[in-house]
Amino acid sequence: MEVSRRDLVLDLTAGAPPRLLAIGPFKGNGRSALPVVQIEVTGRGRSGTAGKRHVDGLKLRYESHRAEDDRLTIRSRGDGVAVTTVFQAIGPVMGQVFRCWSTVAATDELVLEHVSSFAFAGLPWDLTVWSARNPWSGEFRWAGRPLELHDVGMTRFGQTGSKNRVALTSTGSWPSSEHLPTGWLECAGGTLAWQIEHNGPWHAELADRFDDVYLALSGPSQREHGWSARLAPTSESFTTATAAFTVAGDPVAALTAYRRAVRRPHRDNAELPVIFNDFMNCLMGDPSTGRLLPPIEAASRVGGPSGCQVAPLSPPAAEAGWQAGTLSVVLPEPYSAALLRLTKGAPCHES
């Protein structure tokens, strides 16, 4: 049974895996379509694939779904697991940007090694892959490259495909330390943009399956990150990192609007105060009265409510006469008044 929700078309057939068949202009050949969530469990192998790709894991069976105005909730079961997958459209970008996640509960004791946040096969081969290198001293280095996969015709011999992949992986608790956890895939037929919403490890991969290209997004996994989660039956569950995707005509604008829509309310978002952050960006962690006064006075000329954030001092600054932590403050006053009072009264060294 096919179910359509806005730009999504899904196969929700009783006893079969729930599969995402199409997203807007992107629709595969049917055979390539992936279950909405890919799950790998210790001691239970994958079917029909090999290598390091995160597809063809635990087999799921569709049980039920509930369609509401802004979300579609799908329930399925597999060997030892009960799974709930959610696709949700958000606020002012409803119908343009979707977010998705899955929750896995155990019916038998098991160890999870991978659970995808998003999986879709139905992309063409002629993709331009956009991603951003994001090193500390060279952020937002966006570049588009042709998809570095090659169809070598392995499906003619009963194989799922080439078994190769193009992947981005981030480790540790700094998710944007090397690459931004977002990007887009562009071709003549349209654009699919994505992001992973996680303050820790994540993984994104492109590969081929039955003559189509798939995109899979996730948080941590055993293979890339040494991650696992042991679940006891009836009492424990695991919820994936959230992923978001869009096929809007202007995907960057759509994702920007989406991020603003899901951000927690805060007065700073409405008042937009000016913040001066010294730490390792302007004064390289070595402030002095002479170095601070010019940006303070320049900020005062901007006008409006301003704030000051000066990070704890580096060892060279402390050795030069600063008291560690003296300027670790946030001042919700105009720069000219608050900072001038601070610098004139603090134990500063001259430049």
C-alpha cells in the first residue's frame, strides 16, 4: 500500500518492510528502495551486501501508521526489536523541510551497533555532492564535486551494486570540527539537502544499490566510532539523532528557515545584542587595556544594547599581570559604559 504525505511517498504494506519510495522529484526503480530505518545488531548478519556500508541490516515488518497534520508515525517490528519512526514537518516551512528519527525498543536482550536516522535510495548517478570542510582556522569551505562512484554493472551478476561508498564521518563531541554535518545533492532533476542534528559523532554515506544511489544519515555507529547500546527487553530503548531533509527549490534558504523555526525561544534571538568575544579570535587570548579600548569604543559607536564576553586568560596573559578570571563576565550594558569601567578598574597590563 502506497501512502503519500506532502513530498513523501512510502510503501506501507503489511508484513513487508516500511520503505521510503520517493521524495519530491526523486524516485527510484522500486527494487532499490530502502526500509525507513537501517538497524545493525551484534551477532545478526546483513543480507545481500558486504563491505562497510550501512544497509541491508535487520529485516523489519510494517505493523501500523498514524497520519496527523504535521507528522507521520510508522510502527514496525523485527527480530528482537519494536521500532517507531517519525517524519515531521515543521512550522512555517511545513511541506518544505522534514525532520525524522527512530526509536528502537528491545523485545529480546540485544546490542545495537547502528541505527540510521534517515535512509533513502532513489537518487540518480549524475549528482554533484556539496559539502563543507570546516577546520578551526578555515571554516565553511563549501565545494561541489561529482559523485565519486562508478556503476560497474554488478547487478547483472546478482549483486546489489558496486559495494563502494562515499562517506563523511565525525568523531568526538565536536560535530563540526572537520566537516559541517550538512550538505546537498544536486542534479538536473532537483536538489536534496540534508543535515544531522547531533552534538556528538555522526556519519553520512552515499552508495549504490540496485542501480540507484542512496543517502544514509546517522549518529554514532560501532564500525566508525566504536559505539554500541545494550538494550534490555521491555525496559530500555534508543532514539537516534534527528536528521532533516528538503527538496525545496532553494534548499539553503529552506534549511535556514527550518533551523530558526525549531530553535528554542530566547530573548537574544529577538533583541540581537552585539557580542564581543575576545577569546582566540581578536586578541588571541592576550588582552590589555590598550588593545581592548579601540574595539570597545568602536562598539559603543554602533549603539543599541551590547554585551561583552571575555574568556578566561591564557597563561601568557596571566603571567603578564592579569588575574585569571578577572574578565570572565557578561555585561548587558552598552560597551562604552560597562567595558570602560571594567578595564579602568581591573588589574591590566599595558600593551
